[in-house]
Amino acid sequence: MNRTKSAALFEEALKYIPGGVNSPVRAFRAVGGQPFFAQHAAGARIWDVDGHEYIDYVCTWGPAILGHAHPRIIAAIKAAAEHGTSFGVPNELEVRMAKLICAAVPSIQKVRMCNSGTEACMSAIRLARGFTKRDKIIKFDGCYHGHADSLLVRAGSGALTFGCPDSAGVPADVARHTIVLPFNDPEAVERAFAANPGQIAAVILEPVPGNAGVFLPKPGYLEALRRITEAHGALLIFDEVMTGFRLGPGGAQARFGITPDLTCLGKIIGGGLPVGAFGGRADIMDMLAPLGPVYQAGTLSGNPLAMAAGIAALEELGISTDGAPAPARAASGRPYQRLEELGASLEAGIKEAAKAAGVPVTINRCGSMFCIYFTDRPVWNLADAMTSDRTRFSKFFHAMLDAGVYIAPSQFEANFISTAHTEADLEQTVRAAAHAFKQL
């Protein structure tokens, strides 16, 4: 497939932007080759500058749950922009967004808007430390919480050792306050608390990790984390930047019936514009300035364009301020059920295609999030994910792209389905996958 214009743009970008991209995974280094440059997108499709059309399963890494350029979201942004793009003082849209979030997410009594998922997680960690007056946190291998220093940490040499910096520029003194453990291993969490009595402020995790592919919590795992943190006076933080409003109106916590102390949000609540939020119990949130001693601020927090876009997205999904889904406004009339059905159909089709071609794959899916691992073993954590054949995945990725299907350009990223995807899109995707599997 000829991508001459994309190649020229990438060559030019390399002169002015580190690596030619503004977020590393976009460079396609995990799969080889060069990225395509987008021209425009609509519904479930994206077009590159060379005129090629793709069925899009990246969905801007999650926010486009209604598809690209949804008319209601575009109209909301235009209407908001007519009144000004930023105020620097409170605006009514911030209040409307806060009410929608607090009504829909079981654990959130108060919420603070910010500008990215990274900022939300960074602020939630600071708040947890300020509330508990403890310094250490636990995170898990394979869970990504943005690029704040204390969260860019990889596992140490053993389950009870402190983490090591996962990026240049992160001081070891910062990393030593972060303990990194394997996901889906509650006994490791118990041991970490026993080894650090009265020192751990919080456990932070993606309840359904989507940054090492996708893997699900084993039955009882999230319940165990809730029980352990309560027993030790630590906070439980759910990073639902990806899963929030994607796995259902109340996110993963409603889907699995777990109530965390703090929740981080992003992506969908901005309707495709930059956004973040964190919220939780009122007594914890009231520790934030100007009420309390934990400082957090942002010039563009609660930006009216992002709030307008996010409100339109949530209302289109059927979210209302009375805590129950309003009459669904999405084209399907039942957005979350529709997403579940599409996800199940695509999963079954790809599994059948892989089996017919004799290619071992494990497909992990939760609602409209999914990942195809090229391994014959179950994937419950990062160590399992690392058994995937990345060379095979790279070949599969490029075969799919040449067939007009865009999946995440890394074995270790989630894919997403939107309400704009159709049965015809899924059928085309399965046909492309069947052809790609035969080439491996």
C-alpha cells in the first residue's frame, strides 16, 4: 500500500519533533515501518493523507466510543466555542459534568477536573499520601497510570523490593516509594503490607488493565484488594481513565461491584478533547486546596470545550444526573448492550479464523475492549502477556493495515469498539484477519 504523503510528513516531522511523534506508540516502532498520518475520520473509519480508508479499532486510544466526529459532540463544541474557548473562572459546564460523574460512578461523591489521565493519577496519589500521611504506594506490572515520576517504575528484583526507575530522569529516591507487584496475585499484596507496616498510602491499579494488551481480574481479586487496603488503613485507587464510561455507565467498579476510595477518569469524559478527572469520598476530596492542605491546580481545568464535548458524549450514552441511564440516545438505542454484542461477535469471528488457520491466539475481551495475543496460554498478567509472539503480531498488524483494518500498533495495547461499528465492519475485519492468519 502506497503511503507516499505519510512518509514525507514523517520525514519532515523527524526534523522538528522527537521521534517524529508526540506520543511514543504512534511511531510504530513496536511493529516496524512508519506511521500513517490521518487526514480525517468519521464514524468507525479513519482516512490517511494518501486517501486510504481504514476500519478503526484504536478509536483515539479509547475516547471515540461513539465513533469519530459524532454530530452531537461536534455541535456541542461549536456552540461552546461561540461563547469563548477558556475563561479561567468557573463555568456552568463544569458543574454539569461533575453532577453527571457523581451520579453515574458509585464511589464518587466529589470530583475535581484536570487536563489528562496522567494528571488525574498523579493528583490522586498526592491526595492519598496527604490524607493517610504515608509515602509508599503499590502499583502493578502492566498497569500504566501516566508518566508522573512515581508511576514510571518497573518491578524490582523480588516481590517485596522497591521499584526501579523505568525512565531516565526519574530519581531513584522517588522510585523507592513505589512497590511494584504482579497483577492478579493478592498474596503478594498481603506480603508487601506485612513488610511495610503503616507505610503504604494507597494501592493504585487499572481494574481491567488496558496498557499491556488487556487482561481481566481473576474472580475475587478486586474484592481481595478492597479487603486488604481497608484492613491496613490504605486507600484503593481505581485508574478508570480507560474503563470509565466504557465498560458501562459506572465503569469497571460498577461492572465488578467494587467501591474504591478514589477514581481517576479521562478519555470518554472529554469527548475526544484533552481531559482528566479524579474523585471519590467527600472526606478525602475535601483535603484538596482551597479546603485542605493538598495542592492541585490547572489553568485549563474544566475547559468549556472539553466539558461540552464530554457532556454530549455522556448524554448520548444515556448517562443522566439522576444516577440511572436516561433513555439511550445513541443510534443503536442501547449503547452498552450494543457494544457488548459487537465485542462478542468480533471475538468469536477472530477466534474461529485463527483456529481455521492453525494459529494459536488468546483473545482477552471485556465489553468493547479487546486484545489478540499470539500465545497459546491464558493471559492474566504482564508475565503471561510477554509470552506472546511479537514477530507474528507485527506481521499480523501490517497485513491487517494493508487490508484496511487499523488495530493498535503494539502487542501490548488495547483495541476498542465504538457504537459506530457495524456488523459489516466486523465481517470485513474477520475476513481480513482470516487472510492475515494464513500469511503467518
